[in-house]
Amino acid sequence: MPALGQDTPESLLPPGFDDPAPAPAPAPRPTAAPAPSPTLTAAPLSAPEGVTLPADEALGNFAEQAEAQAAQIDLSKYELPEFARHSLAMVGVRAAGNAEFAADSFGATDGRYLQILMRRMKAPVASRWVSIVLRRALMSPLDTPAGIDGADFAADRAWTLLRMGEANAARAVINDVDADNYTTWLYQVAMQTALATGDPAALCPLADRGAATIQQRGWAFARAMCAGLAGKPNEAGQLFDRARSGSSPSDIDNLLAEKVLGTGAQGRRAVTIEWNPVGQLTAWRWGLATATGVEVPADLYQTAGPQVRYWQALSPNIDPAARAPAAELAATAGVFSTAGLVDLYSEIETAGGGGPGETVARDLRTAYSDGDVGNRLKAIRTLWDAADTPRTRYARMILTARAASWIPASDKVEEASRLIASMLASGYDSAALEWKPVVPRGSEGWALLALADPGNGLISSSDVSGFAEGGSRRKAQMLLAGLAGLGRLNAGEAQSAAASLDVQIGGVNSWTQAIDDAGQRGDAATVALLAGVGMQSVSWDAVSPEALFHIVAAMRAAGMVNYARMVAVEAVTRSA
């Protein structure tokens, strides 16, 4: 919520400091006799020589024509000049740290097909790196494909990003469409985006048109809230009463809207929010509560999708200590970066107050800044061991990635494989490859480096078999699928190793055919979207080695080999 000023400005100067000096009293003037009034004549105006004045009826017609011309003037061009307008032929944003895709990355794929894929995809997806590449694809300025309206296509992209937990990215895509180009679908997604970012004021430029387009109580409340935020309490009260007509005054949705309304200048509305009778957390409840500083009970997050926790992680309105657990989960989904996590824990340490977050922050500081390598390793290990689930363990690897990259490579370090996994979780492949000479062949660290190596050297199938014998069969299946997809195994050895590990890399279905064809065409954004379709799970347990093979191979074929390597590494790291 933007900060609201006081009703009237208050001077900071002493009383009378800035008052103008009193003007001297005017001297009395002598009274004179009144002058005689001039005689007013009604002489008609005469036209200059050679000029004929129009008749009265002609003057009336001229006035009507001028009024008609004024009514036809398009005032919108003065509100938004032509050079500032956004074309629906290309929608998207350029953002720092978001390596943009080529404008034609969807190729000639029909927009209706892409729309169906996005609407049916269950997000968030299992892979951190697939989520990252999909976010970058959907945010990029892309040509609108044939068969779909540009505003609707932007709405579908934003809706997919929202379900992935990428609230800020969704808002950026929405904002690239001018308000006079909005469709019904885009209005609906725009409201969800404003709620996901905890900013109901973002609805104010759209509230009137949205309410006229969509006859829903949410838009009626949006008009009331925006009137309140604009400092119009009387108008806001009338709109609010009409919006809540027919519903209970104690309804939680009504009360939250009233609380937003009352935060405006001259609002003067005291509203108490009671969560006890609430059994479901919705986007409306989360967004308005977050905007007004109302804490959402922790147990209510269990009633919503995991993306709401990622919205929580991104929200600056929430206390950093409360955001930290959600931020670690968001990092495993690609929504939060290593640098973002480190900054968040730095805020927690600066704020003080104790608690588990400050303990993590102290260990993290030791992991980064202690002069003794042994102490840094001990602090990193402490952070890892404090995690109690597979997701939080991977989150701690992301948290310590940069610190791990500063540990010198040595065959005396017992945690080599975990350090390598930590570095690669955040893409520090150059630092990780320094460990290549010291990790034993057949270890998990060796397997991760074999996948992360940007070189094209072939790996023997006997090495894959040796890794399978010394560790997890599931990890060995993922290693095989990753190496085969990256072209690091020759065809014959790949087939024999696949048969021995029971991996059907040659299987064909509609999805494998679609992603393989998109990769061969070089349609990078289509590959990213289909990769998300192939990863529709919150856990890696549901991702098959066959799906990994096709995703990695298609990414490599479409020119995204760096993403392909990281996806393959993540598969081995996160598989049990």
C-alpha cells in the first residue's frame, strides 16, 4: 500500500515565522464629485469593407459544428501518447537478471494450443531450474502467436506465473498491456495479480472499467476501496454498502475490504479481523490481509496451494523473520535466489530479536566470512544438518551455494559431494568443476560434475553402471537419462545402459513427440512450456527418467544447453 499523507499539511516553522509583513494602511484620498455617466448607444457593428458577416442562423450552425468536432476529439491520445502505447503484437518485459528469449521463441505454434497447455498445467513444477527457465520465457517480450488475442495471451502467461508463485513476474507482464486493450480474461487475472502482490491499489486504474465489464462483488469492492484510498470517505461508504448488499456484515471478505477502505485519508474506520471462523485461505483474504498488516495464521496456509507461500516470501509487507521459512521453500521452486536468501537473513540478523532465523543468520555469516576454512565448513554443515525434509535440505544447499564455492578443492574434505551439489544448485559450475581432480570416480560428486561439465567428452556406460552399484538406483537412472539427453553417451552404450537400468528412453507419446519436435525447430519458449508440462509435480518422486531425458535433449537441441545441464544435475541431487 502506498504511504498516505496527512489530511492537511502541517507547517514545521515557528508561529508567524513565514507570515507576510502587514501592509501599511492606505492614505485617505480626497473625495471628488462623481463624473457624469456616458450615454450608451446601440449602434450596430459594421463589417470591414468587402467582408460580409454571416446571418444569425449561420452563426448557430457554425457553433453546432464546433461542438460536434470537439466531441469527436480522442482525448486518450493526450493521456497516453502514441509513442508510449504498447502493441499487442509483442508483450513482455525486459528485467535485470532475466535472460530474455528471442521474440519468435514460440515459432509457428498456434496460440490456442499454447493457451491450453498453460491453462491445464498444474503448477508449481518439480524442478527449480525448469521453473526458472519457464519464468524467463513467459516474462520475455514475445511475439503473440497466431490464433489468439494479445491481451488474452498476456493474461494466460501471467496466470501461469501466478500459479508458479511468480507474483512479481506476473505483475510485470500484466503492466505491459495498456488499460484500453484489456479483455475480460485479463481483468480477472489482473485482480488475482494485485491480490498476490498484496497491493489492492493496483486495481484503481482498472476498477471502473473492470466493474462495468465483470459483474462480481470483488470489482464492486475494488471501486469502494479505491475511493477510500483516494480520500473520498463518503463516496467509498456508499459504494461499499452497495457492494456488500445481501451478504453478512461480519463476512471476512467484507471486513477485509472495509479495512483497506479505512486506511485512506479521513477513512476513520476501525475494523477487527477474527480468523477463528475462517476455514479457507483465498487470494482475496491473503492479499487484503497482507496489504493492511493483518497476520494470516500459519495453519491457514495449509488450506491454500504452495504458490501462496511463495507470494508470502516475496511480500515486503511481511516481517523478514516470518518470511524466511517460506523463502527457503520458494528457493527450491526457483522463485527465490541464493542472493535473495542471503539478503533476507542479513535483514533478520540486523533486526535482532533472537529466534531461529537469527541463529541461521549467524551460522551463515560464519560460513561466508570466517577466516578459518574449517570453521566455514562446520557452519555450512550445521546449516545442512538443521534441515529435516528433502525440500528444506535442498533449500539449505541453495542458501550456502556461494559460501561453498569459496571452499578450496581438496581431497581431504569429507563433504565434497554435498559441496558440489550446493554450488550447482545455484549454477556455480566453474567453481564446482575445480573439484573434478579430487572427487573419486563413481561418487555422487563425480556424477554431478559429469553432468555439469560443458565439455563434449563421452562418458562410458561402465562408469554409469559403477555408479549404480555404489549408490541409489534412482539416482543412476537420472544420471543415465541426463547423460543421454546431453549427448554424453554414444547411442549403443546409451541403449544398453538404459536396458540394464530399466529406463525406456525410446518411448514415444504425444508429449515426447511435441517436445522433441519443438527442440528440433529451435522453439525455445515452447520447449520451456512443454518441460513444465512434463514436470507437473511438487516432488521429484513423480518425475520419470524418461521425461528427464526428453526435457534435457529438447533443451539442448533448442540452444539451452546450460539449462539442460542444471536440470540434469538437479535430478540426481534431489532423487532419493
